[in-house]
Amino acid sequence: MFSNDPQLVRHCLQGEAHAFDLLYERHAPVVYRLLYRLAGEATCAEDLTQETLIAAFRSLGSWQQRSTFRAWLYGIAVRQFRHSQPARYASSTSPLEETVIASTLQFSIIRWRNTAQST
């Protein structure tokens, strides 16, 4: 059986899907915990964990073993989190809140114009 990450990566690159399953089982929980700490939300952390591991699988050949496999995965996870920020957290208000804010702003502008015209 495969005992370390470099062996598993080598077998993945040779087309053995079971080797990636083992990498996934070994590293998904720690990647999830990192992303949960960053995102603060379980669903987001789960999605980002999947995206991280898919990205890692697609770029396994680029891991140069200058660092541990886990450190390499952490780098991918942090990049996935950063890239998710604009899409996931662009607005901290709900559509209803945005409508209320826009209506209030519009009402304030109309009231200001009426006051300015009457003076």
C-alpha cells in the first residue's frame, strides 16, 4: 500500500484513481477545517474544499515537492478562498435590503429637492 504523499501523487499521475481517493481521504478533513476557519460557514467550506481538491487533481503534475503536499494544498485552498470572495461575498445585504436602501435614498432625494425648491 502507499505510505506517503509523494508515492500517492506518483501513482495518480500514472492514472491510478484509487491513489487520489487515498489523498482525498487523507487531506480533505484538514483542508475543510482550514476553509471553515477562513469562510466561517460550513456550506461555503464544503464547496471550497471540493473546488480545492479538484484544482489539486488537475495540477498534480505541478507539485514539485519543495514543500509538503499538505502545504501545497493549503496554498491552493487559500487561493480558492480568495477567488471566491467577490462572487460569494460581494454584497453583505440581501436583495430586499438593497431595495429598501434604494427606496429610502430615492425618497430622501425627492424630499431634498422639494425642500430646495420651496426655499
